[in-house]
Amino acid sequence: MSSREETLTFADLGLQPALVAAVTALGYEEPTPVQREAIPLLIEGRDLLGQAETGTGKTAAFALPMLHRLTELKGTGRGTRGLVLVPTRELAMQVAEAIHKYAKGLGLAVLPLYGGAPMHLQIRALERGAPIVVATPGRALDHLRRKTLDLDSLRMLVLDEADEMLDMGFADDLDAILSGIPEERQTALFSATMPSRIQAIAERHLKSPARVTIAREKPAAGKIPRVRQVAYIVHRAYKPATLARILDMEDPAATLVFCRTRLEVESLVETFHAHGYRAEALHGGMVQRQRDHVLGLFRAKKADLLIATDVAARGLDIEHLSHVVNYDVPASTEAYVHRIGRTGRAGRGGTAITLAEPREQRLLRVIEQFTRAKIEIATVPTVADLRAKRLDLTRASLRERLLAGDTDHVRVIAESLAEEFDIVAIATAAIAMVHASTGTEQDEREIPIASNKPTGAMRDRKPARAAKSESAPSRDLHGGDVPGEPRVRLFVGAGRQAGIRPGDLVGAITGEAAVPSRVLGAIEIADKFSLVDVPASLAEKIIAALRQTTIRGKRVTVRHDRDE
Ligand code: AMP
């Protein structure tokens, strides 16, 4: 692979070895464009104004240099030295979790602070000392006023998804926070869009910032491949099951699946083996001989699925792909175009499938704009679709067998049974046996419909604003929701720590309340609780049913979310 020499590594960006080791352990093979640009600038100590969206790797783009700087600039006291402000509770948890993973071995603790969680626990954690805090503006201000959050020794501030924070009405809170923190600090502001309100904040609070825009170059018209482009919106936890189901429906000939990390590659290979696919991994951690072996299998059609990272797939010359799958929305439009260009070659039709999380939908639109081609948003096949498809396959193989003949050796069985039973009844029983023996009746759980945006469930909002931010009907892409039908969120008093996964809640609700999973909206699992978005008309029924039952063996509190 000739382009390997040109690959820029995390070490080349100037990050200290412990951080390089941490991202390598996470399976990141190379920095994304926003990381390549932002990390060296931030390590240098520059302020930064960055235009980048979710899914581009921007969290690591500020988190890694923040960790790098904070270990370099050893601080004194127990005050907070790094602060990240984010618009929602959900994002606060996600960003804190990411920083925690990157900080392995550095001894820098990170604390998320968001509304809706018990104040006394947050205060106790702050008293123990929190060098890095990830907070929603409302809750950060609350702690500043109580003097439980000490920002006197703040060295680095990040405003993440700044446009979203303004949209949610946090402008005043941001002003109040920004006016009370040390001038001597480094500031980075990230925003998906750069309206004048954001520019004004940047002018007031950033010092001659470097600008980083994740340029999405327009590919030349001839370069845009003509392939069917489809995207599915799905929550991360359901991606493996979703992709398996989609491929079962598509029945692809030869497929290349792109993942972000080595770990993802490896776990997907296992998922697909369990589904009976011949899947092979291809990533940068493999030696050339192993790679050649895998490619050999794929070319000889002894493997159906090749699951690869971008780095490993670079320079691959494979001709007969029927499908290319983006397991995540790629970090740049160029990467997208490059990836999907691998199918539909030589005038043959191809399909490009992209799995996007609800938050990444904006990225799809950006890609559409630049490629000037439509990406169809498709509905994740339901259990019923899958069953129908499987029956179709059984029917097709029976037809083939009938046309091929060569069944004389069992004909006598049919004839002898025909003396006792109706011939259609015999055929039906035989088909049922054949169908069952295809062993495909597993994986029968519905995959919940992912809504367009977090429906506000995890937003840290103030009561006065609640009415405004909550009155919008949930925007459901998959038609699982009747437009305008009011929805509410239910609080379930068990979360990640109790081992709850979205499937447990879907199972309990569909099973106990006899409500179809299709009507369920976003499900958010926090450490100690979960929130489920349901149609208001079914809320009481679901609450009553869940109160009668146990989830993961325990009785749990179920009620309307108090933030409603
Ligand atoms: P973000 O845009 O920060 O929300 O990141 C999107 C996803 O990309 C997260 O799941 C990260 O773990 C992952 N990610 C970030 N940087 C890289 C990288 N250099 N290589 C692979 N995955 C990455």
C-alpha cells in the first residue's frame, strides 16, 4: 500500500506517548481531518474557532490536546483546570466518557455535571477535586453561584456545539460563565454552523483564534459514483443487529464494510460469524501476509464480507463489490465519495449503505449537498419484513429444487403419506421443516426506531424554557410516529449500572403493555435511570404495565419524567 508512508499518525501531531497509547488501544488508526488540524494548534496553546460537526472526531480533537496541556501545565490546588461546556445532558455524558477513556494512565479525573442529576452527589464529587469538568451551561452556572465549582485556576475552556447551546437559550448563562473566569486561559469554540451570533462570541472571548473548517470539497462531477445510496438512522447500540438485518434483506454478493476502529472491525466480524456470514477483518494491525490472505479469500468468493478500516482498505483493488457499507458516517465527504466509489464500477449497479446515528443526520445532508445526489433514508427492516424475506428465500429454493428434479429417492415418502393426508398438507409440513432448518428464526427482536434528534429528553433545560423546547413534536424519520401526535417521556429508575440495555426496555414494554415497538421513540440509558419516549396516549398503559413487572429481575420506579 503505497499511500501508507503519507499517513499522519497521532504521534506526528505532537501528542504525548500516553495519549497516543490510549487512542491506539481504542483502535484509532489515524487522526481524522479535524484532529489533524486542531490538535497541533491547541497543543501550541492557540485559541481555536472550529467548524465541525458530530461524527467528524471533534471530541478527540479538543479532548486530546486538553489532556496533553493539562498534564504539561501542572496545576495547583483542587480547582477545575479544564472545562467543556455542551448543550445537552446526553452530550455531557458522552464527552466525559470519551475524555475518561483518553485520560487512561494520566491520573486526570473528569466529572460530568448536568441538570436532573442529584445536586448533593455532584457537590461531593466536586469537593473531592475535579481537574476536568464537562457541564451543561445551566448546571455549571448553578455550581458557580453556589461556589461549589471553582474555576479560578481554569487553563482551558471548550465550548462544544456552540450553535446548539445558543439555540437552546443558553446565551445568558454562557455570558455569565465567561465573564467570571480567568482571562489567562486557552479557549476553543466548536460549532457546526457559524452564524453571526457565534462569531460575536468568538470575537469577545477568543484571542486571535486560529480557524479550522472541515472543508468539504466538492468532488468533480465525473467522480461522483452512480450508485444507489441508502441510509438508516439507528442508535449505536442497535447497529450490529441492524446491519445484519439489512444485509439479510439485501442478500449482497460481495460487501466491504468500513468501520472507524480496529475494535469495531473485530467485534463486527464476530457478529457476522454468529449470523452465518463468512466475514473477514482487514485492519492496520495485520501484517501484509495476513492481509493478502484475506484478500485472496474475498477474491475467490470464499468470504462474503470484508470488514475494514479506511487505512487498511486504502489502495485495495477489488473489482466485484455489490455493496459498500459505512458503519458510521465517514469523517469527511471525500472519504464518503471515495468509499462508495468502490462499488458500481464498470457500469454495474452498486449500493452504498450508511448507518447514521440520530445526531449524525446533518452530516448526511452535507454529503448530499456536495455530491448533489440523493441519499434515501430507509426504514430498518422489521421482524415481519425479515420473516417475509426468509419465506421468500425458502420459496425460491423450493422452486429451484422442483425445476431441477432429482427428487425421486424421496418420492415414495410423499406417495405413502398421500394415502393418509391431503397433498397440500404434506407439502406444507415439509416446507415448514425446510424453513425451520434454515435456522434463521433467531434475532427476532424489533429494533427501535431512532428519532431524528434527541427529543429533548436529555437536554438540560430550565423550567421556564421547558414549554418552548418541549412543545415541538418529536421528529421521527421512519414514520413510526404520527406527525403531531403528542409524546411524553417516561422515567425508568434503572440504568446502565443495573445492566439495562435499550432492548430490555423495548422487551418489557412490548411484552407487558402489548404496545408495538414501532411506536417507541428515543431510549436514553443513563447510569442510574433511563428515559423512554412514548406516545402520550399510551403512557398510562405503559406505566401501569411496567409497574406490575420486573426489569432485569428487579422492580423499578416508572413514572412521567419530571422534566416534562
Ligand atoms: P465525534 O465526532 O467526536 O462525536 O466522534 C465520532 C466517533 O468517532 C466517536 O465514536 C469516536 O470514538 C470516533 N473517533 C474519533 N476519532 C477517531 C479516529 N481518529 N479514528 C477512529 N475513530 C475515531
